[in-house]
Amino acid sequence: MSNETFDDITGGINAIGGSAGRIVTQQVDLVTLAIESVAQLFVPISKTAADLATGTINGIIQVLENASSAIEPKK
């Protein structure tokens, strides 16, 4: 086998390796973007859920305070 043929084969293998590396890198980037997108989706949902829970607890406290005031004997 001549050096030219060997160089051609080596060049082809290097090109395939470079392409495979770029494909893997792009797949990793795609997965990373997907994870970041899902995480960004949950931020507003968790904030809304926390606000809802806080509002509910405050409402319950108000009801209990009003009930306590109504039951408490007047001086």
C-alpha cells in the first residue's frame, strides 16, 4: 500500500471522527437546552403555587381570627 493510499484512509478516518465528535456535541447541546427549557417552565409554576399556598393560608388565618372574635366573650 502506498503512502498516498494510507494518507487518504487516514484523512477519511479523521474526517469521520471529526463529524462524529460534532454530532455528539450537538446532541449534548440539544439535551442541555431541553433541560434548561423544562427548568424555566417550572420557575413560574412554582412561584404561582407558592403564591396560591400563601394566599390560602392567609385566608384560613383570617377565617379563624374572625371565628375566634365572634366566639370570644365581650368585655
